[in-house]
Amino acid sequence: MAQFKNNLKNIKIQETGAALIIFLTILVLATTTTLLSKLNRVHYQIEKQKQTAKVLAQAKEALLGFALTYAETHQGQMQGYLPCPDNNGDGRAGPSCSSKGNSVIGRFPWKTLGLPPLRDGSGECLWYAVSGTYKNNPNPKPILSNTTEGLFIVKNTKGDTITNKAAIAILFAPGRVIDGNRTATNNTPCGDNVQIIDYLDRLEIDENGDSVPTIKNFSGQQTGEASGNPGGDELPTATPSIFIKAPLTRENTNNVIFNDTLTLITPKDFAPVYERMNAWVAKQVLKCLESYAANNGNQFPWASKVAPYDYTDDSGERFGRIPDAPLNATHTDNPEMSKTWPTDCFDEESGLDDWKWGWWSAWKEIVFFAVNPTLTTPTETINVNLLVLVAGREINEQTRADKTDISNYLEDENADADEHFISQAATNNFNDVVYWNRE
């Protein structure tokens, strides 16, 4: 009997051990399944993020290429302009977007840029906002220059501005739908639903517990709903529009309330475009000065002193800004020299191609010339009979508030405004563009 009881006890122990092993096996399998599921979700999220980053970078590159080659694709105009958004879902930039100077937000014009429809990690097509100061139609006035600022301020979730300079354009990956209805009624690749509020989000940002206005990427404004202008919502002009750049954000219930992903085009991104714009300007000015000399005994007019800032020609000045006509001092000192510039030169109302839209008024402050100076390049020091300098954007401590200080425009020896100048590659401390002809 005792032996029977012992055997029974051993059987129960074995059964308990087996049950424990089964339980532990099930627990391990369940835990492994959960971990694998989480890993799969994380991997899926990472892949979606990679896809979003990829298409945003591709779209940004295409927009910069459009601006960089604008002069080649739009006869008579300079580089720098960006296309209007797509305003009906067909992938093409609108032929004209909003009124002159107004920023606009709509769908990304992938077809105009020679791209396939670009989709973020959730499968949604991109959206795009362009500053009214940079859009190509209708052209802004004054005409675009390398000093033109963007009109988009971007903030983080704390309400801090994260852009040193206002952005020129913004690309949006809308992510999966949170609120709204994205139903399309036609078979275009991205659909014809161009209601921004159905795609871009808003987020209540709060700093130190203080309530601040809701930032709405669907309108770009701190207050007010989207205007309802399909694919071409008009944004403010006098005050920069405000957008929010934030990570995926959830509320207390764990529901996603913000999933827009933004990529900015900043003035820094535009550096290669500005270089080409500067070169275009320098060539036009050099051509005009040479044309004047060709009709006036191979002599150039007097320059306008940097100080005072008045654009009148000053007797004896061989370095300065381009003076406005009439060139009285030049004519007084040599009556055989003309008081007027050649046709189509330095005229704010008509002239070389798109100058008739006020081109010169946008650039005249930052253009200088020198007659018979010495020039040092990376390879030689030479004498030239004419030198044109175009100041790049402000760098370091420069401020154009004082227009009578040449060091706020030119760098290194060029800021000495004497008879010797330099030409070199652009750096963080030098961005003058120099064009010349030899003696």
C-alpha cells in the first residue's frame, strides 16, 4: 500500500512537472510571438519612414533642379523660380496660382517636374507650399533676387522657431488619414481630392504649460480654417505663414493626432541657385557697361559712391554702384559722353527680357563696378579695364540695414573699395561674384 501511494505521488509530480513545462512552453511561444510581432511592426514602421524620407528628398532635389535651370527652360528669365502647386490632382503645376506675392499650398506637381507620382510610406502623394516671393506665376514684384526671403516659419512642439531663416518652400508627406475623408472621384494617380484639411494635420502646441494657438499645417495659419480654394489655398503675404514640424504624436488614448512629415527648402539649400543668379546678373551688367563704352569712346561713366546712398554718378569715382540716369557728372566732365544708358540697360520699366517687370530695382543695391582695377584670382594677378561685383547673401555679421558700409556687401579685399580686388571660390566667409574683361 505504501508503495502504491509512493507511485501515485510520483505520477502526480510528473504530471505537475509536465504541466509546468507545457505552461512554460506556451508562455515562451506567446512571448516570442509578441516580440516578433512588435519587431515586425517596428521594421514596418522603419521601412515606411525610409520610403517617406526617400520621396521627400527626391521631391526636394527636383524642385531645386527646377529653380537652378529656370533660365534655360523659360526664355528671357533668370534662375530661382519655383513652380505653382498642382491645383486639381493631375500632377501638373497650375498655370497661375493665386494673386501676385501670395504664398500657395497644394499638391506636389510631380508631372511638371518629370517624376512619377511620389508616395510616402503610407501610400499618400505629397503636398507642397511655395512662398509668394519665389513662385513663378504670377511673378512677384519686386523680381526675385538673392536677398529675397522665404515666407514660411516652422515651429516645433514647444512653440520654438526652428528655422534660422524663413523657409522658401515646404514639402509635406501627409501620412495615413487621421480625420477627414480622402475619397477621390477620378482615376488620376493621386486622386482629385485636393482639400488640404483632409490630408494635413493640426497640433495644439504648449510651452511651459501656457496655451498657444493651434498650428495648422492644412492652412499654414495660426487662426482660421482652410480657405477651401481647391489645391491652391492662398496664404498671408505681409506676415510669414507658420507651420509645425513634429514627430508622430499621440494623445492620452494612444490615438495618433499628428503624423505630417515635413522637408524644408531653405536659403542655405538655395546656395547653388543664388550663385547662378548672381552670375546671370553680373553678365548682364557687364554687357550693359561695355555697350555704353562702345558708344562713348571706350570710356565708362563715373560710379555712384557707396556713401551717400543716392545712385547719382560722382565725379572721379571709379568704384561704386551703378548710377541712375541722367549721368550728369559724367557728361559735365566730358560733354562727349552720353547722359543716358543704352536702350534696355538699367531701366526699371523696360529692358533686357524680364527686366521689364522691375528686374533692376531688385538687384541694383547689391551690384558694384570698378574701372581699371587690379584683380587677383587663384592663379594670377591681372589688370582689367572693367570689373563687376555682385554681393552674395548676408554672411557672418553683415547687415544691409546700413547701405553705406561696403563691408556689409563685399568681403575681404573687395570690402576695401580701393583699386585692388579678388575673385575666389565661395566659402563660409566669402560669397562675392566677380566678372571682368581684360585690358
